[in-house]
Amino acid sequence: MSTEPGLSVIQTDPILRVDSVTKSFGKKIIFNNISFNVQAGQVVVIVGPSGTGKSTFLRCVNGLEDIQSGRIVFEGDIVNAHSKNIVSLRKRIGMIFQNFNLYPHLTALENVTLAPMKVLGESRKLADERAMDMFRKVRLEHRASAYPSQLSGGEQQRVAIARALAMNPSLMMFDEPTSALDPETVGDVLAIMEELARDGRTMLVVTHEMGFADHVGDRMIFMDGGTIIEDGPPSELLKNPKEKRTQQFVNSVLRPN
Amino acid sequence: MILIDYSFLLIRGLGITLWISWVALLLAALIGALIGLGRTSKRWSIRFLTGVYAEFFRSIPVLVTLFFVYYGLTLLTGINLSTFVAATIALALEGSAMMSEVVRGGLQSIAKGQREAALSTGMKAWQVELFIVWPQAIRVMIPPAVGVYVSTLKASSLASVIGYVELTKTGLLIRESVRGHSGSLLILVVIATIYVIINFAISRLGAMLEERNNFVN
């Protein structure tokens, strides 16, 4: 893979460019020859059966995993999991995990202020103030001093969203953000994500929530067997899928049994 | 009663036992942290070497290590080690092997997602270790580390064999001098009791430390 520093792309290009990317663990190919672009302000929803490499793909975008071939370009910088500049790149990409991954030894507030203080060099006072703005955004201002273990799953995920927001990233990635939640708290998290979309945030969302995908997504990418089967407006994919596999998947999630 | 006359010596012996085991524990913690880190390294060679170190010193009886350090090192290098230095080194070698296991276990108990979440916010690798991994791992390490301290303290009694006068040796010397008196067996009971009280106190202290650092409610 080419990693020359001079090889950057003009800013008017898409915020995220994915060119023929392949990921494998040893001999096992996770996904193969994936290509698509994300424009600033777009909400792109990735759907598909479990085990088709959707989550792994997100992890490649912020360099938690490396790629074997192809190229990922984020805001003009080539993503290379092994290079030093991956750290500065990650500041601009927020990531929300299925299992929240809050720091259990820190309060909700400290979870949110840690990176602004340590990475952006903000003072505690400024970081605290901004964190409280984020807590208002996710409607948890009354829970800021709680520890993660004292919060419900939905609350934990909203803190995780606040933690990512506090870095004011230009792309937010959600890796099945509601899959580990009790049904009654799923709505709270989706409502906040919808609000973020309305604020004009660029979002890349892996989810099984078809309602959300249809309602909030600008674009839907259907992945199966490690490749992109179909890419288009969500209503299109849900109502008139072109490919047979998309059809089968849509039928199975929209009309179970 | 004759033991009263020796109580000053017993207290002094206890002080020396606490001192040598404390010095050995500090060394063991420092070396053990490094070895433990090495055992979680990405590099195969580092994992192998530190693994050999840990297995080696955990398998050898402290007494053998002690003899090797006290007599062997002197023969090899010509440097005459004091009984204190030799005993401290031997205890630290064994302790560090046990501590490396504690450190490794502590570090490995932290879920992978913790590192990933922290990295995703743009923290550097050392910041992730300092602010996220170690503060959590240390809480996991406290109870077994207390266990290592207790066993180091008990093992320090072996230093009496090379003539270092700590608590056990003090007791043996007293026993020698009161031979024939009624105190000669009693003195061993007293020594044993002191060990029990001290180690129980250490365990309680460790439990309090654990309690205070508990963040899960």
C-alpha cells in the first residue's frame, strides 16, 4: 500500500473515500474490494447479515484494524493503521461501540472530559463546561457525576455519544449502537442519533434498525458475504431492492417469520 | 518471666523482618512490573524471555536462590555480599517472578474495548496505558500483590540460614541462650504468633485498600 506523505487529495473531495479495500485475517477474507464515498453531512447506513464485515470495516476506517489492499482516504489523509499520524486522524473520527466501552473507573463527566483535556489540551474548566453542553445534548445532565456501573445501558450509550461528540469529530461512526440495549431504551439512543443527523453531522452507521435507516439515512449500503451488494437511497433498497440477496435480507428483517 | 528480658530483641527482629521484606517487595514490584509488561508484549521474543525469567524463579526454592546468590555470586564475581544484600536479592528475584504474574493477570483482565475506545478518541498509546489501563489494572492487582507480600515476608525467615538476624533468627538465638529453661519451646510459639498477627494485619490492610479503590458502586 502506498503511504507517501505527498499523496493527499483535494479538500473538496468526499470526506471519506474508500477505494477497493480488502481486509483479511490471515487467509480468511473479511471483506473484498469495497468502494464507496461519503460526502460531508451525509448519513450513510450500512446494513446486512451478521458476520459480513460491517463492524470490521468501521474499525479499518479509524485504523483499529489495518487493511491488506486498497485505500481509505479521510479528509485528504490516507488512513494507515501502522503510521504515527493515525493518532491525529482519530481525533477527527468519533466512534460509538456496541458495548459502549465507557471507562468504569471514571465518572460519566470524566469519561467525556478525558480526551478533550489530554488530546486537545483543554483546561478542566473548559472541558467541564463543554461536557455539560454535551450532556444536555444527550439529555443526561442530571447523571454527569454517576459512574458507568450506576447507569442503564441506554444511558451508558448516550454518555458514549457525548464522549465522542466532545471531540467535535467531522465523522461519527456507530457500530451497532443499539444492539446491546434493552428494547425500551433503544428509542432514546436512536432519537439522539436522529438529532445529530439533523444537526448536519456526517455519520456512518452500522445497524439492524431498519426504521432508523429508512427514516434518517441518506443512503443505505447493503453488505453481504464481504462485498457491497447494493448502495442507494434507503427507501429504494427497502421497497424495490434490485438484487435478490437484498430482497431476501429486507424480507427477513422487515417481516420476520 | 525470661521472655520479657528478650522482648526488645524480638521487636528489633520483627522490625528487621518487616524492613527486608518491604525492600524486597518494592524491588519485586518494580522488576515484576517490567517483566509483567514484557509478558504482554506484542513481540514474541520479549514474551519468551520474560516468560522464562518468571517460570525460572517461580520454580526454584527461595533457599536455593539464596544460596546461589550468597555463595555462588561471591565465587563468580569475587564480590562479598552482605547477608542483607544477598537475602534481599534472593527474595526480590522470587518476588518479581510472582509479581510479574500478578501484573500480567491485571493487564490482561482489562477488556480490549477499553483500549480501543481510548485510542478512538485520539489518545496516544502511552496515554491509554496511563489513564485507562493501569488505573483499572492496579485495582485487580492489589489482592494478589498482598499475597505476594505475605509470602515474601514469610520467605524472609530463610535469611536466618545464612546468618541474617531477622525475627526467626532472633528467636533461634534466644532459644539457644535459654536452653534448659522453660522458655525454649515457648519462644517458637511466640515467633509464630508474631508472624500470624503481622500477616493478618497485612491482609486486612490489603482488603481495606481494595475496598477503598472499588469503583463498581
